Amino acid sequence: MNGERCEHLTFRLLPWTGEEGKPCYVLRDGTGYVSRMADGIESVQLGMAGDLLDHAADLLADQKVTGAEIHFLASRLSESLRDVKRVAESRGLRLHARGFVPDSDRTAHREPDIDDT
């Protein structure tokens, strides 16, 4: 690129990390091999999150569940939430790079605090 700026290229946060857990990015236009691989991995991660939520509902409905099972579930949910958060951040960054501006006329919705009754 030799100092030239290409308006159609953006950085994409990838759904995996590098050494020492550092984030990985790719300079992309959205059509390359790495971008397609990232799309596939994100799809798998989101699908696994849905499956895990279904499993969590079943496990939590079981009155005979053990503490070890709950601990294992919490560990998997934590891993899945980390993956889904990375997907959301990546997609949010791409929307921002494309100039998407949320509807500024709407007021932000805030759930009430538990004590705000």
C-alpha cells in the first residue's frame, strides 16, 4: 500500500486470540480466506452458545444436579460468553467502520435496578 490509504479496507477482530491471549486482527475487504474462516468459526461459536443455553436450562431444572455439574456448566458458559462477546465486538466494529449510526432519536432503554421498586 506504500502509504496510500484504501477506504474499502478495514481491520477485523478475529474470533481467536494470538500468543498470550492478545487479540488478532486481519486487514480485510471481507472477501478473503481468513475472513471466510472467521465467519465460519463465529457461526459455530454462536451455534454452540445456543446449544449450551438449552443444556443449561435442562440442567438447572434438574433438582438432583450436583455442585460439580453446576461448576462445569458455569465454566462452559463463561467460555461461551467470552466467545460471543468477541463476535459482538467484531461485528460492532465492522458496523462502525461502515458508518452505521444507531437511531439517535431513541432514548436508551435501561432496566431498573433491583432496589428501584
